[in-house]
Amino acid sequence: MAARDFDLLGRFIESEVGIQVPPSKHAMIEARLRKRLRALGMASFQEYTDRVLRSGRDEEEIVHLIDAVTTNKTDFFREPHHFDYLVKAAIPSLLDDQGAGLARPFTVWSAASSTGEEPYTLAMVLSEFAERHPMRWQVLATDISTSVLERGKRGIYSEAVAEPIPSVLKCKYLRRSRDRERGLVRVVPALRQKVTFQRLNLLSRRYAIPGPIDVIFCRNVFIYFNRKTQAEILHRFVNLLRPGGFVFLGHSETTNGLSVPLSQVEPTVYCKGK
């Protein structure tokens, strides 16, 4: 891939989804896009760049481009202290106010859901909590990548990927494939039905999401955005978040230096004022 094509595609990706593409990513982007060249029968990256950036905009191929360059690292029960705080502090502080869990479902949004491990973790945690404290609840899972959303909807994972899930929850919420040699498990239908997957670009000016949202998980995503974009996204979160609601960020992310109406209550956990 020539420097010209890398530069043009990098600037386009940042303008579309906010992800910065530094020169250190050149080899990775080239390797991932070679698959698209083969699929389209193209002989050069210049031809591909011209197709993506031409005035007519090939919207379908733009989706494939974004799928190819986005990193979707996620795990079940990643950063487990967040789920502990959710159960012990966040949910109890919200249930008795504004009808959450009673008049309306308690709503948690996984704003960068990737292949579904985070939203299904949230669903397990909420299901367990609701057994002890009856309430209505739902999980919304969104991502920019259509391919990872489809994988999330299926809810099928390797046993190795499911390893971090506590044994008691595995027995309750996962079913092993009949062909044991495949080493696959699937989230049970009852839990899958509680999670809604939809495509969403965090750079959109308005999110097609009904509020109010009680809790937002957006972890290990802001590291790809510049500070201005981070602030803009957080303001959109705040507009959807109910008073007293929470935002959970990744372990290396912070709102420090950003003028947003959120107060830190725990490391990487923030609350909107009531």
C-alpha cells in the first residue's frame, strides 16, 4: 500500500468513526485490506482507495472497510471490579428512583459491544441480581462493526473464550454444542432475548436510542479517539443518561481535562448528578 493510499484511507477512517490511524498501523491496515482486494477482484490499493473515496460513496464497501480496521478485543467479565461495583453500588442506588426496574426496565447500554462478551456478561449479572431483587431489565448492545454484531447475536463462543465465566454461571447460562469435539458453547435463548444488538456510530450527532439509560459501559474505546471527540461522545452519553446514572470507562481512560458533567465515584466509574 502506497503512503498516499494509507494517508487518504486513514484520514477517511478518522472522519467517519473517529479512530486515529497512525503510521505504526500501516502494516496492519494493509494486511487486513488485502482480503477486501481479493474479494473485490482488485489489483491495487489505489483502485480500492478510489472506490471508497469517490464522490458516489460505496456505502456497502465503507462498512466492510470499517469492519476490517476496527479492533474488537473483548472478554467475558473483563475488568471484574466494574461488575462488582455495578451490583453492590450502582444498581441499588438507582432502583428506588424514577421507576427504574419497576415502571420501566432498568437499562444498561454496552456502547462498544464487539462480539457480545460484555453485553452477555452484563445480562448474566443483571439476571442474577434480579433473582434476589425482582426487577425488569434489558441490555442494549451497539457497535460500528456489522460483522461483530452478527457474531454477538448468535451468542456462540469457544470454550476457551468462555473460560473467565464463573462455573456456576456457565452451567446456568451456556449450553455446550452437541458435537463436543467442536468445543463450542452458546448463550441460552432466555438470556439472548434480553440483549438487543444494533449498529451505531459513536460519532453520529444523534443516537437512535430511547432514554433514559441507567448505566453505560463504554470501555477501552476512548483510547482510539482524540480528546475533542471523547468530550463530544461523553456529552451525548450524558444527554441519554438519567440523573444519577453511571458511565463505566476502560482501565486506562479518564474524563480528566474534559468539561463534562460527570463526577468520578470510583476509578474509571463516573456518575451524572441528580
